[in-house]
Amino acid sequence: MGTVSFGKLSILGHLQAQGAMTAGDLALLEQSQPQTLTRVLAELEGQRLISRTQDPADRRRAIIAITRDGSRVLMEDMRHRDTWLAEAMARALSPTEHQLLSLAADLLDRLVDD
């Protein structure tokens, strides 16, 4: 499929994490205007990474959802980034720095859980 831009990955990430939503809801999460997303959403739909269905509550709006292919592309990107980070850490960090980073990650997890 080729590479997917960071902006498109961000949209896919929102849909994966939050579920299906309208373009207006996506625009709020992306801190942009719905009109700004029009082209990007059309490209994602053309790549079959998202689908649009009519909102049953308001037939003028579309509900946007990530597709199975969209989830796969997102997961592949995350695996690629995880691999890069693990290799960079192994190459550049000392054992003490690894321990410090692990401790910091544990602290961040605690903050998220609170």
C-alpha cells in the first residue's frame, strides 16, 4: 500500500481508539476544520482504510469508521516504530539509562491509571 502520512495515521489512530465518529468529531480531535479533512478522508476512503455510512440519527451526516485494512496499516506502522525505537535504545543507551527509562515508563503508567 505504500507509506501513509502522519496525518492519515493520526486519523486512523483516533478511529481505532475512539470508534466510529463524524467528520466534525474527527476535526475536533485533530484541531482542524471539517472542510480541511475532506480531501484526506476521501483519500483514506479511496485506499479502503476508512468507510462512511449514513448516520441513522441525521441522514445528512456520515459516520466514519476504520476498516480492517485501516487497522492493519495502523498496526504495521506501530510495529515498525516499536522496532525502530527498540533498536535505537539498544544502540544508544547504557544499561543504567535503560533502567531509568523503564522507571520513567512505570511512573507514567501510574499517572495514566490515576
